[in-house]
Amino acid sequence: MVPRGLAAQDFVLEALGPEHNERDFAAWTSSVAHIHATPGFADRSWPHPMTLQENLADLEGHARDFVNRTGFTYTVLDPVARDVIGCVYIYPADDAVHDADVRSWVRASHASLDVALWLTVSAWLAAVWPFTAVAYGPRGETASTP
């Protein structure tokens, strides 16, 4: 069973879908430089400029991946306001060492939650998911933690 989400004190994860389009678009477009500076995103082409309609197509693709069990993308929401504050991507790894490649980001206005998100997702992956080796860029002093 693939978890539909996760509730933590400072955020909630739920499967990313088209219903998040406007809030997702606002989150990442306000934080492009911050996301590129986040472990796992420095050498990636995303985020890059796109329209709200192009973002919708991207979210529809992530939702299809979830249904088809080829990748799992979760939106990170404020638990009260339900505003999008980030994203978590869980996809098959491209190497022979790891069985999953995980990346996450939070918007610049919520940068203080980055390590908490990393720690929570790392523990969740270890406890609930069937992975034995996960590639998930460590966060600063947490490099030796899960």
C-alpha cells in the first residue's frame, strides 16, 4: 500500500494533483532561487519558467505517476491554512545502489521547515516504505542522520 499522505505538527503531505495547481504554482514561482539551492535541485532543470496551464499539465503527470505507481509526489501543506509550502518527490533511482530517489523543497518563506521536513520524510521512508536504500540529499548537520 502506498501512503496517501502524512500528518506532522508543522505540515501535512498529501498526493499532489491538479487541485493544487494555483497554490503549487504560487509556491514554487516565489522560490525558484531557493529551490535551486536546496540539496537535490542544484543540477536539475526544474524549476524553470512555465505558465499556470503548463504547471497544471505537470501536476496531472505527477498524479498519473501516482496512480500508475511509477512515482509518488506529495504536496506539503500548511496544516491550518492548507497553503502549499513545498513538495516531496519519490521516484525510482537511476543507479544500481538505491531503490528510490527522493527530493523535497519548501518555499523560501518556510525555509526553516526544510530540515524538519527532511527528518520527517526520512523517518517515514524508513518506517512505512519498502525501500532499503534511499538517495535523499542530506541537510547540513543532519548528514549522518537517517
